[in-house]
Amino acid sequence: MIPFNIQYDIYEMIAYRVTDKLIQQVQSVQNAAARLITGVEFKMASLVYQVLSSRVPCYLADDIHLA
């Protein structure tokens, strides 16, 4: 295990070398990924709801199996 003071120094060096622009770019990518995942989850939830309420064609309803 790395001693705390060495580990802290490594993190401090990393923090000083990372620019604000790079942090903004990484945050932008993370936000885009979160929006994508949220969108996919919403589409899946919407499809399941439509299947359960019989609002989709049979060929779609046949592909969804509830556990």
C-alpha cells in the first residue's frame, strides 16, 4: 500500500498538471454520456410501458418478456 503522504503528493501533482480546459472537456464528455444513458433508459421505460398497456404492435410485444 502506498503511504498517505506519497499518495497525496501524486494526486497533488496530477491536480496541478490538469488544466481547467481539460477538466471542462472531460466534464463535457461525462455530461454527454449521462444524457445518452438517460435517454436510452427513458426510451426503454417508455417502450415497456407501451407494451404493458397494449399500445404497440404484436411483433414488438412478443419480443418483451417480463421476468
